[in-house]
Amino acid sequence: MLRFLTAGESHGPALTVIVEGLPAGMPLLIDDVAAELARRRLGYGRGPRMRFERDDVEFTGGVRHGRTLGSPVSLLIDNTEWPKWQEEMSAAPGVTAKPLRQPRPGHADLVGMQKYGFDDARNVLERASARETAARVAAGALAKVLLRHLDTEVISHVVQMGEAKAPADVRPLPEDLERVDESPVRCFDRDAEAAMISEVEAASKAGDSLGGVVEVLGYDVPPGLGSHVHWDRKIDGLLAQALMSIQAMKGVEVGEGFDVASRRGSAAHDEILWDDATGGYQRASARAGGTEGGMTSGGLLVVRAAMKPLATLNRPVLRTVDTESKEQTVSFKERTDVTAVPAAGVVAETMVALVLASEALRKFGGDSVDELVRNYRGYVDSLR
């Protein structure tokens, strides 16, 4: 299995990620990680912080001469703004001059303060910040490299921002990813792209924020990842948990999810066909999103995640209570974006990749990448 752990605060010196379970001998360059981190910074509606911060990343363990060693891989993502925050975020004993006591609705601020007994919201928001997703993207970049050895590609695109929606039947292929990333809102459909940009501009003019929906697609995912045997190994549940753990996500849908609930069974399932040309089974549609019975079916994996509008607004109007005086006030404002939906698609990609890579390692095993690929090839051949 693949496991990862992240550490670090939004304005701390760095983010750290440790990825355990990668097989030995896998070619891996820091550029593989840097490229994914750069994609996370994409998107129309991002705030000035994206211009101020860079993602300088380095391996600090688990890689030698461009190949994994089989030991945990550790990465460090420096915070280029750290010099401005050294005093405020110092690990040394001390007190802050300006404690934050106006928790923001929609954030972890108030509940985190209650849970841990804090009197300063910064003790919560620094870790709850979506800045943490940079570490996830770094981990997911390694998972993507692994999956490519199994012929699997994971990509994403934005299918809704505000009221603007892309056609449900227009989906990019892996070779279209560069075109998706070139879109200001990471939308594959050009007409929908224009409507989404208008939505962002309207929200920005109002000092408000905007949510949306991202779709993650898994191409050539082998059948049988996950399990029907145990509740906590079902691939649908693993994907849902991974995506719902991303900051600001409030809903997950596999395949056509909620839409099939309104149909009859004859129009809700994916018929099974045999393809003589490939010597394998195929599904006539992708209504189930490439999963059946808690396992991948071998068809196109389709998962969508809904992101709520960001809770920090450029025009603070949401009411809150000062935790010290208990007086009515408005929530404080950190630097914020109008929307982070395009970037959320990149984060969702990496979380799906991490789930698929972990389940692939569980099924195919192998201490080296060569052994893993041999086991995978043998399994695929057996299905023919």
C-alpha cells in the first residue's frame, strides 16, 4: 500500500511530505513534482498570493541518482514568504501581538479553537489552510509516475463554475491535458469556458467568491482495484473519502451518481460487451463511473467533486462573534481568491491517483518497479 503524511503550516518555513510504499527502481525526477506543483497554481480568479509564493521543492530522502530506493520518499516545499512570518510563526516560546479572535464562518477556525482550547484562530487556520494541498500534489505526483508504469493516466477538468456548466458528454483524453491547462478555468469546452470566466468576473466585481465542480478521469485503470469483501476497501468509498478530505469539498459523485437515482434500472447500468479485437470485456457506457461492487471495472473512471465557494471574501460581510468579548462583528480577512476551483481539479487528480496507486500496489505487489510491472502484466494477460 501507499501511505503519505504531510506536515507544516501555511506561513511556516516549509511543507513536508513523506510517501511510503513506492517500489525501488522507479525513475523519478524533481521536475516530475515541480511540474505538478506549477499546475496547482493555475486558474482564473486566483489571488495575489499565487504571484508571491513559489513552490521550491527538493527531495530529502528515498531517491538516489534519479531512482527510488524502496525507502520512504521525503520532500520539502519551501515557503518563500517565510521571512515575513518568522516572528509570528516562530517555533520558539513567545506570544503573538495580534491574536485572531473573529473566526470566519465556513472555516475550521471556531470549531478548531473549541476542540483544542485555543484563544487564537491562527493556531487552527495555519494548518487548515488549502496551502497544505501543495504537499498532497507533491505526493500525488509520485503516484502518477507509478501509475504510468501500469499504463494508467489520471486527468481532470472543470465542469461547472457557479451556474455555468460544461456539456456532460465532452471529456478530454490524456493527450488533451495540455489544452485543458491552457484554459484560464481549466475547462475543455470553449463555450462553457467563456461562461465560467463571466461568472468569475461577476463574483470578483461583487467582492464575493465562487464554487464549482471538477471531474477526474482515470484512463486504462485495470479492473479489480478495491474489493467487494470489506466495507473499508471498496474503491468508491476510498475515492469519496480522499476527495472529501480536500479543503472546501462538500460533495462527491461517482459516474452519473445522483442522476441515475431518477431512472429505471434498464437505463441506469452499463451493459457488458465482448470485444473480439482486444480479447476483453467492455462496458457500453460509463454510467457507473468505472466501478462495480466496490471495485474498478476496467472502464473509464469518472469521479466528480463539488467545491463550495471560498469562505474568505474580499468584501467581508459574514457575521461572526469575537471569541473574547462575545460581541457581534464580521470575520477577518486573509488574502484570498475569488475561486480556487481550477486548482482544486489538480488536487483532486492527485488524490485519485494516490488511491489508485495504493490499491494497485496492494493487488500487484512487488518490491521493485520491475516486479510490480511483471505482476501487473501477468494479471492483465490472464484476463484475456
